[in-house]
Amino acid sequence: MIGFGGQAIFGVRFLIQWFRSEQEGHSVIPITFWYCSLIGGLISFVYAVHLQAWPLLISTGLPLPIYARNVWMIYRDRGRVAA
């Protein structure tokens, strides 16, 4: 169930991005996309650790810093605009 949950959260990010882009009328990547990427990726990574599945550990673990950095940059940039 943990693996399915992680994949479900990770997969829903595409629906979020699609709906938001349709609302805006152009391609948009909302912050919820990155949260779903990070949370779903973390859950999938923990599950891969539990399984000791090295290929899954690599494929789920390597993108995690990218997801975290995107969330951090969004908040950093919001702080710059507010200042």
C-alpha cells in the first residue's frame, strides 16, 4: 500500500499541472506539482529502501534533490518579490 500511495501522489501531479495549464491557457507548473513530486518521491524512496531494491532506490532517490530545490527556489523568489 505504501508503494501504491507514493506512486498515486506522484502521478496526480500530472493532473494538477494539466488542469492548471488549462485554466491559465498556457503551460504552468504550480507549486503543488513540486510538492506531489517531492512527497510521492520520498514515499516511493522509503518503500524502495524497505524492499532493498537498488534500481528503484536510484531511480526514486536521484530526482529528490531537484524536487526539493524547485520548492525552495519558489519560496526564495516569493520572498524577493515581497521584499
